[in-house]
Amino acid sequence: MAPFTYSRLSHLLRTSVNKAAASRTATEIKRGPACCLHFTRCQRSADSNLQERQKQQMARGLPKQKPITGVKQVIVVASGKGGVGKSTTAVNLALGLMANDATKSVGLLDADVYGPSIPKLMNLKGNPELTDNNLMIPLTNYGIPCMSMGFLVEDVAPIVWRGLMVMSAIEKMLRQVDWGSLDYLIIDMPPGTGDVQLSITQNIPIAGAVIVSTPQDIALLDARRGAEMFKKVNVPVLGLVQNMSVFQCPNCNHQTHIFGSDGARQLAITLGVELLGDVPLHLNIREMSDRGQPVVISSPDSSEAEAYRKVASAVVQRIKEVNT
């Protein structure tokens, strides 16, 4: 038996389409305008029925949202584009929430399967241990339990997976982790608006999304796409964080807007959401992040740490507003 190749499939499809077109043309010529009108009405009715069936199938196919055991509020930190400081913001947001209220417990989930950053930023290494119920125990530093694909692979090992495997990994990190009791779980999302974003937003209830962007036009384009995606899946957009907003020279204190001025602020106005805060482009943030010592912990009295704490306060306030 001959293999069913792509060429054969293309030929069959072309033949089928041509036959259908020829038959339809002959029928229209023989029967005239009245038949054409009848055909159009039938076609509209068929299209309407098809759309209704598709809606029913979609409704059955969407997973039901199920809360993560022990977690009260889930906050996703996202960006349309990589390289805008999303992961650094997620880490310092988590630490800022605890710094503002020591009674709150906060966890951190790294959902960027292909490029996990949380192990480096939180200075964590090693493999998670398992409980008696085969749940992974998060690795903890600075009082923040963390889970990341980076704990399960070597530092330089590429993760070459197709979408279904990525979705399975995300499901395991959501459902098969012993998070304990958390007031907030911060999820560091991968860049873009793809499978991981849809899978997470459809599977768990989310208190809100924080969008991180630089003021640069090219970053704002993707940040807007990210915000619009969350709106489409009914996730409240808590607001935007304008990262790397200004550079201040350490020698003369002159301020330079390297990536533009107030671009994220203008986008927030356009989208009708809050600007949660401005975070400066500062050498200390980069150096402490590379050392695995986030500035909220290592430099709590600095202006840059204060910027992250203000963002954390704004996030909590926005969640209260959304829930009222």
C-alpha cells in the first residue's frame, strides 16, 4: 500500500475543491437566481448551526478553574517581550510584599520553562525533595518558597520540548508542589502570549496580572498585547510597572531617560489601568540580582528597594479594589 503523503493529501484536497466548484457552478447555471437565493439561505442556516456547535464544543473543552491548594491569591507577572526585567521585578515584588507586611506568606513560581531565572535571582540550587504524598517541596531562600524548572535540570542544559510537554511541566509545578499555606503566589510568566499563559489563566483563578515594560516604544507594543490578552481571558490587569524608567549618573546625579520617558505611563492611560510604579535603571539592581541577593533584601534602605516596595503596596491596593 502506498504511503499517505503530503502530496497525495494536497492532490485530494485540490480535486475535491475543484469538483465541488464545478458542480456548484453547473447547478447555479441550470436553476437560475431562485435556486441561488435558496442556496444562500441554506448556507446561512448551516453556518449559524456550525457556529453554535463550535461554541458548545469550546465550552465543554475549556478546563474548569481549580484553586491551588493552600494558596489564597495568585498574581502573575508578565511582559510581552523578554529582557525588560520581568523576573527581577517578580522576585522583588515577592520580597516587597513580605517586607511591607511580615505576617504575609509569599511563594514564587517560575513558569518560564525554557529560560528559568528564579534559581539565579534567588541564589538557589538543588533538586526538590518529595513528601510522602509525592509532592515536590519548594526550595526556600529569604523566606520565599520557590519552584522552577531550573531546579530539575543542569544550569546550561537546554530544555528542548514541544508544547504538550511544557504544559505537563506547568501542570506539575502548579498541582504537585507542597506550597503549604500562602497568602500570595507570584508566578513569573514567560514572555509573550502563548500556550503557557493560556494554560495557567484557564486552569487556576488569578487575582490579577502585573505587566512589566520599559518606556521604549518597541517594548510597549508587546506590553499592550500582553495586557489585551489578559483582558480577553478575564484576568484583571492590576497595572503596569515602568522598569528602567531613568538612569541617574552615580558621579554627577544627572538623569537620562535611556529608553524614553513615561511611555508605560501613557500606555496605562490608554488601557485604562494603573501605573503601579517606576523602577530606575540602577547598577545596584543588576549587581545584586546577579549575585542572587535582590535589592529589597540586600539594600533595604536604598531608593531602588523603596521603588519595589511601593509597587508591592500598589499591587495589594489594586487587588482590594478589584475584589470590592
